[in-house]
Amino acid sequence: MKQVIVDKIMELEREHQVKVLFAVESGSRAWGFPSQDSDYDVRFVYIHRPEWYLSIDEKRDVIELPINEQLDISGWDIRKALRLFRKSNPALMEWLVSEIRYYEAYGFREELLALREQVFSPQASVYHYLHMAKGNFREYLQGEQVKIKKYFYVLRPILACRWIEKYNTSPPILFQELVQDLVTEPELRAAIEELLRRKIAGEELNLEQRVDVIHEFVERELEHLSEFAKAVQAKLADPTELLDELYRKYLQIAWE
């Protein structure tokens, strides 16, 4: 599949007259809990020719391929990516540390990765992950019978918030790393690990009796993290000048 994805990236470059700076996996495969039938969520950052940016009109800064059963591929223009990086966008932060990398060019990903903690906003990240956890909990995990695989899509953002609370740094992308560091209660950890084993093994995890030990942990943490989110603050230097230089640098490098 990697070669299929690389071929698609090369096709995108030709069709849209861009250079792709990096392309990574961003979904459940990158998070460490894929099912056997999980699709591939490919995300990339690209750069147009310099003259493309010299226009009086705003232009579309996203490239998306039609989604099929196996592939979901979309990317952001470098200017969009750098603006979001300045805001400590959690999705982009995860792209940078994804261990499943399909394509890289010119060193752009590594350079952003080196700057990641300079722009990291614990407040923005906590609100992002908390919103995700609350939304999935409300949508999928109410009642005695729940969509049990959705526990992962609540637990992961909760643990990301816990990581930020504990370390005040960007959380790792792998779910297993978060669990290992932050889940110390034996019964809870065993329940999470059993669900993880079943999901990766390809068992059907649809409507089942809710897992009380996980459910209680989720409810407790959502309440606690809602209070933490109100208090978390960070004072950051404005990185705009640095990111402007980076933008101009890669315009030159990519199209020299």
C-alpha cells in the first residue's frame, strides 16, 4: 500500500503543479489501534510555485482526493500549515510525529518538528482534545449498550489532555504510549488493553454492554479536565517572523 500512496502523491504533484513536502498517516493506524479493515488516512503539506502566491485573489489552500474504501488523502498548502502551526494546531502537531511516513522532501517536517515546543499551546491543545472526547462520549457512549470501539476515540484525547497536564508538552501520538505512562490503575489498564487486543485482532466491536471501569474513568476525567482547561495558560513569543522566513526558505528550496 505504501507504493500506491507514493504513486498518488506523485500524481498529485503533477496534476496540481505542487511539490509535496511530507506525507504521513494520521488516523487509527498512526494512533496505534487499527482494525484489519481500517482505511489509510494520508495527510500531507505541499507548496506551489512562487508565482501562485502572487495574486490579488485568495485561492483554495487544500487538496483532497475522492475518498474510497481504502484511501482518504488530503493536504494543506504550506501557508495554511504554517498559520495553523503558529496556533499550535493539534492535528498538524500529530502529523509531525507520526511514525508512519510515506514521503518526505527538503527537510521541512524535521524543521517544523524542531520548532514544535516553541509554538506549543497547552490551552489550545487541551480544548481541542477535550472537545473531541466530549463529542464522542456524548455521541457514542450513552446508555447501557454502547458502540464499544468508540472508547478509543474518547480515551485517546482524554489521555492526551492528561499528558499535557503532567508534562506541559505535546502528547505522543501512540495510544499505547499514553496508556503505559498515564494509566496506573490495574483494573482499568487491563480493561483498556483487552479492548485494544480485540480491536487490533479484528473482532467486531459494535454495540455491547458498556465497560463500567472505563466508563467511570471517562466520566471522572471529563469533569476534572473541564476544570483544568479553564485554568491552563501559556505565554508564548510570537513566531510569525520565524515562520515567514521558513516559508520563504522553502519556496526557494523547492523551486530552485
